[in-house]
Amino acid sequence: MISRSRLQLVLAAIATLTGAAGLAGTAADLGWVFDLLANFRVQYATILALCAVGLALLNHKWVAFGCLALAAANALYAAPYLRAPPQGPGLGQPIGVLALNVRYRNTDYERVRALMREARPDVAVFVEVTPAWRRELGMLADGWPHSHYEPEAGGHGVLVLSRVRLLSAGPLELGGDRTTGTRVRIAPFGHPVDLLAVHLKWPVRPSYMDVRDRELAGLARLTAQSPLPVIALGDFNATRYSPAFARLLRDGRLADCAAGRGLAATWPARWWPAYLAIDHCLHSRGIWVDAFGVGPYVGSDHYPLLARLRVPDVAGLADAAPPPTDYDAGRVGPEAGATEAAEPVPGPPGVVATPPVSTSRIAASTGMSSG
């Protein structure tokens, strides 16, 4: 049995290392290791709080108080996501979205199809889509007849499935070293909305982090300059605690759907001690969030994100669209791997009603009605 003095030493050592890691994370802009350490704020707060309890029981109250103060400092980073969500004006038209990194090695196709049929989003974004995944998700064409596929390096890419027609579609290149995803334009209620489906670089080494940060900066420039409402969703490979992600929200004039709705951890699935929120659904200001949450396990190492957004119904917004460009023509057809040509269409497409997201997990976490 461990002695009292040794237990004190162990708890003090754990608290010291954890506190040092949290402090190092505040210097995330200094380098790759510091940026990685910035991602685990919730874990740091939890470990330090447990150490504080243990040390208090061992009558080391001042050391316990220091641990508690460090725990609170780390917890403050998550505070904007834990307080009550902002209340929208209830205006505009609802649109349901889903985002999922299917993981290219995952073969649980039916579980993902079942999620789609239950949640019934208007638009779904899938990343790491292999030819097999593209074929299997193609079985959903009866409910989501419009699609666009953008290939990436490595034999997989980004797939968008939509219940409403795509006005245009093309590659999304954000200044990194590759195609980062796809950009599609829809007008489910007569006013155009740009949807950016992203899969940013995985920062497992310093050079990769540099690419990811350039992609985040490029995304910020793109969304800040857009005259249309923007929804950006997918696998950002960045947590909300990364300074590069914070700059994306600030410079891109974006808001996080998860703000006020919990921590929304999405990766690694089924390994809760290391849970991180690296998948996001962001939106331009003026769009409101009716509901948001993390979906159930579907065989991937990521959990899906589901949201119901309310897009402002602004008269004349269609006139604000930029003049036609190569993007508006869309890189579609066989050369881009599109499953359906996305062409500008005269007049608005038909309105598609958005039912509530109906997975039980989302209903419990967002207050959305189930069934």
C-alpha cells in the first residue's frame, strides 16, 4: 500500500506537470509542441481539480488551493461553450446540416446511412470519402438527389449530399499544399448560401501545422469577403483552444454553433479521456442556431455533428451575389468526380422543409424533439 507521503508526492508531481503543460499551451503561437499542448484544457482542468481534492484530504490545503486555481484558469477557456446559448430572433428559414469524417478505413456503411435517414439533414458533408464510401453513400440518392464530390490526395475526398439543388460547386483551395475541400452554393429558400465543406491538414508534425494554419487563415479571408451568408463545416483538425482557430473566428467574422451548447467533443470516438472538438460547424453572423449537438457512434473515429441553422430571409440578398467566376461555373463533371453537374439555374429551387434532427443523443443535448 502506498504511503501517505508518497501519495502526496505523486499528486504534487502530477499537478506540477499538468499545470506546466497548461501554462506552455498559452504560448501556442511559439511552436508546434506548444500548440498541441493548448488543446487539452478540459483534461488539464479535470486532472488539477482531482489533485486539489486529493491534496486537500491529505491536509495540504494551500497546495490544493493552487491546484484549484490552475484548474479554474484552464476551465475558463471552455466557459463560452458552457454558458447559456444566445437566443436568436426566430427569423429566417431553417436548414439542417450534418458533418462527419467517415474515416477511410471504416466500413460501417449502413450505420451512417441509418443516421442520415433518421436525422434527415438538408445538406450533409462527408470527408475521407473513398470510392467505396462514395458508392455506399450513393444509395441515399432517393432522399438526397444532388451531390458533389471533390477528390483529395490519398484516394479519398469530400462529398456533399443535398436535398436541394446545387447552384454551383467547385474545389476549395485555401493556400495550403492541396485541395482542402469543396464550396457549394445552394438557395433552399430562394436566397443563396455558400457552404464550405473542409478537411484541413492534420497537425501531427510542425510542417503540417504550418499548412493547417495557412488554411485557417485562407478560410478567414474567404468568409470575411463573402457577400453571402456562409456555413463552414467539417474536420478542421484544430480545437477551439488553438490561437489559429480563434483568429479564424475573429478575422473570418464567424461564430461557432457549439458556443453555449457544451463541449461537443468529436474525436477520438469512444476514448473519452482524450476527447477533443476538432470537427466544427461555423456560420457567418446573422445566421442563428436553433439546435446543435454531437451524433452517435457510427464506426468512425469521429462523431458526427448535427445542427439546425436559421438563415436570414433578406429580400434582395440574391442581388448581392458576386459576378460569375470560374468558381460559379463550378469544376464539375467527370473531371472533378461530381456525381451530378451543379449548374446555375434560373430562379430559386423548390423549398425543402427541414424536420428536427431526430437522433436521441442530439435530442437530449439540444432540446430538439425526437422522432
